[in-house]
Amino acid sequence: MLKRKIEDMLLRWKNTAGHKPLLIMGIRQCGKTFIAQHFAVTHYKTVVYINFIKQPKRIEAFVGSKAVDDILLNLSTQIMGVSFTPGDTCFIFDEIQECPEARTALKFFKEDGRFDVIATGSLLGVQGYGDKKKKKHRELVGQKEPGINSVPVGSEEIVEMYPLDFEEFLWANGMNTEVIEALKKFYQEETPVPAGIHVAMRSLLNLYVAVGGLPDAVNAFLSTNNMNEVSKAYKSILKEYRDDMVKYAPDKDKPHIRECFNSIPKQLAKENKKFQYNNVKPGGRSETYLGSLQWLEDAGIACRCYNTNITGLPMEGNAKENVFKVYMADIGLLIEMLGAGTRADILQGNLGGFKGAIFENLMADTLHKKGQSLYYFQKDSGLELDFLVRMQGECVPLEVKAKTAQAKSAKTVLAHPDKYNVRRIIKFGDYNIGREGQLLTLPTYMQFLLDLEPEEVMIEPIDTEEVTRLAREALGK
């Protein structure tokens, strides 16, 4: 099986006293169901698995009373021979977006405290509550239109799951942890990577770009070593995504969502990669497509990278809501959408006009899977930096080059530290580790080593008793 980083988080969750039900959200086919089942089978005596798409009758168990004993009684009539052992039973509510009543019930499982619950959901932000089938179901069970009251605020712990990142892909391909630790040491000490490791890592990165991080595609590659099988996996996944656009989106948005989705590769192929509505369809306007883009983002399929003309913190406060680029949330999706032969070109190093789009989307893939919001810097003068991140309390620009190239904007910004408030820049490209003043160059395969901070920094709670004591001392009391 594929080793995933979320496994450590699941174990911490289980070992935390008084933990809440866990909700794993994420793009379809990123491995949520598999990891939930594998973890539960490994750590619990009894696992009660419910898939609300494949087992729609299970929804009936959650209609009416949300008391845990009533839900258990209802389930026991549907699942013969099961026993519920307090402290050693885990319920898995898969595809919970299909049963809002089950999500509401998480509050009562938290208050009850006898059983652990792991829920998974792919489209919780874009549920198609407006379609006739769901509306009829709500009328039958006496449920009101979904709203904030259906979400058990404060009674669930939410974690975002992503497709495999590059480090997980290395694990899947049998990469020795000693090599990864050595790479970390080279990165921290800024010493060149030995030629043998450097060449191998470049090849593995190209392989990751070609295969992507969605588990079905990774497993297809590992079992067959055949890129045609990888392509088949992505064709199936893309069909499922497009089916979701029809099933879950409001009727008025269905065609616009597909148009936006299909336009992403050509948007990125432009020299100016800013998302432009008239490139979705001639005469396209924001009022037609803005909701469609939000749907794609909420579904986890795409991610927006917002422009700011200020290089400073907080980046969110400086972002322009109406100026952005759009990247695919997984690099493998973009490669499949670029068409037949792209994977062979990548493995042979022949990327043509798409190399900028591919390597920028690779950086977006890395940052997105680290849970980062995406920002870039651009001014009307043409000065542009590909990405901005927060590191050690600073705004640090990241430059992405498909090949060795001059970073003119980076040098301009570094030459005026007071004007741009930037003290260092990291440039990724097809070369080894090096430094030129405050410009650190790193091989592209080291993107996964970036130690980033969340844009929203957590503040430690104030010790009011200590503050009171110090205040009294200052007043001489």
C-alpha cells in the first residue's frame, strides 16, 4: 500500500483524549476512503463502514432522532450480526456529503463519547442541494434546505487530504529515507548534491510530473510501469470529475464550470498566465464564470493564485480578488489534459511551449499540498515573481525556471530591499544548489523541502493570571 503522511495525523488524533469525530475532506480519488478503512481496521476491534452513495438505505438510520442509541438501534436492523463495543468501535461515514443528517449527528457522537467516527467527503463545499432528487428526499424526511445549522460547528475536527506529494511519491518508489535525510542536510547547509543523487532525483521528479499524485494513477504505474495505464487512470478520474460537475452543480452553472475547467491548460500556456474570461469563451465575463471557478476550487480540483503588487505580509491582505492565475490541484491532471504524448515529452525533456506552465503548476502542486494559499507578485512594469510564501516570519519570493535562466525580476527586487521589503529569494530550476548573495538557487526536486509557515499565524493564549500579577507588581500592589 502507499504510505501517506496523514497516517501520523490519524494516530495523533486517536491518541488525543476526548477527541472529536474526524472529517477528512479532499478532492475525489485522493485516497480518503482507503486510508480511513486501513487505519480503522488496524486500530479498532470493530469497524462499521457506511458508504452513503453505495448504500443509500443507510441514510434512513439517521433520519429523525440524532441520539446515538437511536442511530445504533436503526443501524442494527440494517447490519445483521454487528455489535458496537464502546471504546473499540470506529464508524466510517464515507461520502458524508450525501447524508447531511449524518454530519449533523457528529455533534451527538461527540457528546456521547463512546465511539470514534471518521467521516470522509469530497464535495462538501459544492453539494448539489438544488437538484430534484435531493429536494424530493429532503421533503420525504422533513428536512429543511441545508444551511449552517446542518454543520456541527465545534463538534468535528476537519483535516484536508491531498493526492500524493513528491515525497510520498518517492516513498512509493522505494526511495531510501537516508537519501531524503541527506537531501535535507544538503538543503540546510547549502552544499551541492553529489552528481549520482542529483541525476537520480531529476529523473524521479520528471517521473512524478508524468505520473502525478492521484493514487489510482500511481498504483497503475507501480504495477505496470506503463504510461498508457497511467493515462487510462486519469481519463477515468477526469470523467468522474466532469460527471460531478453535472450532478452537483446548479443547472445554470453546469456548462460554465466545464468551460472553465477545460480552459485551464490554455490559460497556463499563455506568456501572461493570468486567468482571462475571454479565453474561456469569446466575450466571456466574470459575472458568468466567477461562480464556476469557485465551484472548481471548492471541489478541490483547481486552486487560484492571487496577484499582489506588494511583497509583504500578510499576503492575503494585499491580494487582488479579481486578478489571479488558476492551476490544477494535482500536476498529473494538467499533464493528462495537455494531451497524448505529453508524458513521453516530459520523460525525454522535450516540453516545448508548455514547459513554463508545467513547472509553475508543479510549484503550485507543492504549495497546495502543503496547505498553502497561493500568491504571486506582479506590477504593470512587467516585474513579476512567480510565488510568494511565508518563511520564518518573512515574505519570501519563489522563482520557478524550467531550465537555467536569468531571474531578472528577482535581482531587481533584491537590489532595492527597502522598497520591496524582501531580504532573500529562492530560485528553483534545472541546476544544483548555489548562492549568489541573497539569491539561493535550488534544484526543482527540492521544492518539497521548503519549511513553510501558515499565512495565519497561531497566537498562544494569554495567561491572564500572569498578566494580572505583572500589572499589580508594576502598580506596587
